[in-house]
Amino acid sequence: MHPLVEQLRGTLLPAVVTPMDSDGVVAYDALTAYAGALTAESIGGLAVWAHTGRGLYLSPADRSKVLETWREATDVPIVAGVGVPRSSSAQSLQEAADATVTMALQAAAGGADAVMVYPLAALGLLPDGHAQAVALHERVAAESGLPLVGFYLHGEAGGYPYPPALIRDLLSLDSMLGVKTATLDRAIGCQDAIWAGRGTGKLLITGEDRMYGPSFMWGADTALVGIAAAQVPLSATVLSAWTSGDHAGFLTASDRLDRFAAATFYAPIEGYVQRMLWAAVWEGLIPEEASYDPYGPPLPAGERDVVIRCLEELNS
């Protein structure tokens, strides 16, 4: 078992945002300050290049600089999301796998401790997609030299449902730390995935921003979530209450987290990145001029008011 399994078990890993200006240029001064503030919180690690950080949209140079900034800010384990960049010209599954490996090699060169493999959604439609998914993870591990986190990602974000058999086969790989579920609102899929991992000794990682508390009751033991990109204590308190057996505290903390999630994770779901950026501004983690998400849908001003009103109520 890789030592990171026990190091990360029971901890929170925020999937961090990437501060950008209104033109979509990464604001590195703001990123440096954000990294310093976030890593002062009680976290076990963090995830860069994930969906929340728009990792697949960043240029290779920006990806390297973003990882470098976080690596310089902290000694906690860094998990880097790797997949097919939006700028890639991959036309086949082989080319998509090549692009994923290239990104993993970049993560290894930049000092990441592990990689989280974005799913190739086309595999879900193929008769041998299961075998190809396992082979992709084996190749990424072999060529990058890094341990892996599997990533069951909902379809709205470009993923597909991993069946329990695939979860079990992925977790059987020596290189695998665990599997993260991010099913959005699919309670059955989340339960089945977590239950498939029971008894493996690997990490059962929740990425369920809208089913955060329930996912621990179903068996998740670690968290890697975009909702922790701001207001870290809201997520951390739920996890710590659960792991300590403080069930009354868990219910209270879950209610608070759920209220924040309801104000940030809803349709259009891709708008959650912008809503989390607004929350980070309110908290003082990033400045207003670095709080733009150029890759999400346009949102009405009233949605920001919902986020701020929720934060004011939770912090009153």
C-alpha cells in the first residue's frame, strides 16, 4: 500500500480555483496570496488542475506555473488532475490517452505527489471500454511514476458512470491510492461506487459537494472537493466530526455545509466555479479583479447576492 493512502485518509483536499482576470489571464500575484491563505487551513493536501481550477483549459505554461506556485507554498501532498486539454487536437482514443500521459508527465516534473485521471467518456460506450480504462490508468502510472486517484465524474462535466466492477478493478492496481466520486446528484451511483471499494484498503474519496455528509455515511473516508476552495472550515468540520464520532456535531456541520452548497452548486452546474470565486472574494482569499471564470456560463448578478447572503448568514 502506498504511504500516501494512510497519510491522506480522513483528510480534506480542496480542489482549488485558479484566479484569473477578466481576460482569462492567470493572476499569479493573487494565486500566490490565495495559496498562502488556503494552506494555512487544516487540510491534508490539495488538488490542482482539477475541474474547479479549470486545469484542462490552462495552457501548458500556465499549468506548470500554477503547480509551481502551490508547490512553493506548501509541503502537503498535491494531486494534479490529468486528462485531455481543451486545446488538444486528439482525434482518437489513442491520442487522448497520449495527451493524458503527457499531462501526467508534466505533473511529475512539476513536483506533484499524485495524479487524478480524468475519465475518457467515450470508453463508456465501447464493449472493451472497461479494459481500456484500466489500461489507461496502468499506463499513466507506469510512465509518470506517480500514484493515481481514479475519477468517477458526472456526465455534465465530461465524465461517465464507472460501474462497480471498474471501481474494483481500478482499486486492485498497486499504483492506485483510491477513487473519487463526483456524481453530482446520483445517490445510487455514489453509493455503489463507494461500496465497491469497501475492503480494498484504498481511499474512498468523496467529491460530492451536494451529498457531502451522506457520502461519509455511505463509507467515504477522505474528501477532495471544489466546495472547499473557499470557506475551508465548513467542509473540514463535517469530516472531523464524522471521523471523531461526534454525530450531533456532524449533523450541525452538515447542515451548514449543505446550505453553502445549495447556494453554489446548482444549475447551470458549470456556474459553480464562478460562485466559488465570489465566495473567495467575500472571504478575502482573492481580490475582485482576479475573480473571473472565463470558461463557465454567464450568470445573473442575483446569483452573487445569493452566495453573499448565505455566507453572511453562516458567519453571523
